[in-house]
Amino acid sequence: MMPSDKSAVEQAYAFFHQKERVYAHSTSEAEKDHIEETIAAYVNAMSPALYACLSEGDNSYLREHPAFGEQLKDALRKLEQALAES
């Protein structure tokens, strides 16, 4: 269950959505690395409750390269669902 702070969910969704669109279409590894670093910094500063809901206890979620692209899509799905339910 997502935290009740709808504005935090909306803000995270908007930020992740923008970054995912660029990440998905980028052919530059440097640009993708920059997006990964930016998202990692964002999740380090975001609401711990929201991160816990998104990560489901995985502390590497959106913080490590190997699964980043899929995790970013997963986070967007979860945030979309939370917004639709609010």
C-alpha cells in the first residue's frame, strides 16, 4: 500500500516518467549513467515510506545498474496504480 501523501506519489511519478522516456530512447551510455545516478540520488532523498512501497524491501532498487531499466518501469507501474486508486 502506498503512503497517503498523494503529492509525493505524483512528484515521483512525474520525475520517473520524464527520466524513463529519455532513458528508454537514449543511445548514449553516458546519458543513461547520468539518469541512473540522478534517480539514485532522488530515491535516497525521497520519502522512506514511498521507497519501501516501491522497492518491497530491496535496498538496491533503482540504485544499481544491472536491473535499473526494468526497475524504473516497475516503479512507474506501481506509481500509476497508486494514482489511479487515489
